[in-house]
Amino acid sequence: MEKLATELLFYRFFAVILLLSGSAMSKEFDEEKEFNYEKGGEHGPDRWGEIHSEWSACKNGTMQSPIDLLNERVVVVSHLGRLKRSYKPSNATLRNRGHDIMLQWKGGAGTILINGTKYVLQQCHWHSPSEHTIDGKRFALEAHMVHESHDGKVAVVGIVYKIGRPDSFLASISDHLRNISGSNERDATVGVIDPRAIKIGSSKYYRYIGSLTVPPCTENVTWTIVRKVRSVTREQVRVLRVAVHDESNTNARPLQPLNMRSVKLYKPDEENENC
């Protein structure tokens, strides 16, 4: 019996190790108690890289996100091409992860084509205030549409919002957002959600190589930040912010060093002529 108990303990320990190593590859970490956004806190952004060895990139990585998209140092290009999105409606679940609210599509919700690679849309979540800044300006909210290719590469499309008119997509799921924010339930099935309702409204975008902005801060993530600033109401931001359980009242990671990375700004040829 003692030998059997020892073997069971070993297999449980081995399973935990496999689980942690898998989450460190490309997936964002879901457990809210493991980290927070409290500046200077024991589990705050400055300490993320010390909490688990698998999160060391949060401290030692050289291609971390978010960054300031300073227009003086971007390279204007036209060869990247317009975003080729082939999204489709799919069943979705809302999850309150404690540090954010995530909308996750079952089996993916279509694809986006970037540099010849197809990435499947997996989920969308929100940060307030925005994590990326443009010319040093921070905005009220930032949406992240997270995609993954068949070989595990990650591409994120970011959309920033200022306070103003309501965002139509958030308005369409507002009842679900309030329910998941105001209850102890972590998950809520919301039915079929069409990601095409998440408006971008601009062909121009920034492109750079960065990382996940939450642990494990995995690098080599292809970032696309839409140039157009959209609008959202204070109430819509407040509903999303309810998910943040710590005293920081924010879920935006501080800006990270650029470290000589190239940042491109895509503009169609006809717009470049007017630059």
C-alpha cells in the first residue's frame, strides 16, 4: 500500500509539471491568484518573472509587450497588405478570469491571414486602460483578439478605444457581461457570437514582434495594432473592469523596452502618397 501511494503521488506531481510546461508554451495563464497588477506588490508586474521559472521571460525577455508606438520611429510600408480576415459566427463562452473577462469561441471562429500563415481566432479579452500607447498617449480600453496557427504560433490584433459613443459589439453582449461580472460564476455560455461585429474601421495598422502581455509572457507573438482609435462609454469600461479583483483597479501591464525592434506602420499605396 505504501508503495502504491508513493507511485500515485509521483504521477500526480508529474501531471502537474506537464500542465505547467504546456501553459508556458503559448497560452495565457488563467489562474488569477498567481499574479496581479498591483504596482510594487508581491505578485505585481515587476515580480511576474520570479513567481515561476516558466515565467522568466516576463523579466528576462527582450521582445516584451506592450510598447509605445512612437510615430517618429515607425517605418511606413505598403507591402504588408490589408488584414485578410475570414471570421465566422461560432458558439462562445464568457469567462471571468479575475484579471480580465475573456470571450472564447469553441473550436475557433474563422481565420486571419498574416504573412502567408493562417491563424485561427480563439478568444478576445479586454484591458483597461490600454496597454499599448500611441505617441505616449494611453487610451481607455484595449481589446485583444488572440489567434493561433496549427503549429502553435500566436498572432494578436489589438484595438484601442477612447471614451465616447458606445461600442456596438460590447453593447450587444452587455447583459452577458454584467451577469458574469456580478456573479461568482467563472463561465457563462453565451451562444453564437459573430466576431465580424468587432469593428476595426481602418486599413492602417502597426506591426511588430512582441509577447503575451500576461504570464508566461511568451515571445515571438505577431502583433497588429489597428491605427484607428474607436470609442466606448465609461460604463462599458466599468463593466469590464469589475473583473479585476485586486486593489490596482487596472489590468494593463506597464510599457516594455523596445530593444531596437522594428515597428512598421502599414498604409495602402494611395495613402502613402499623401504622407
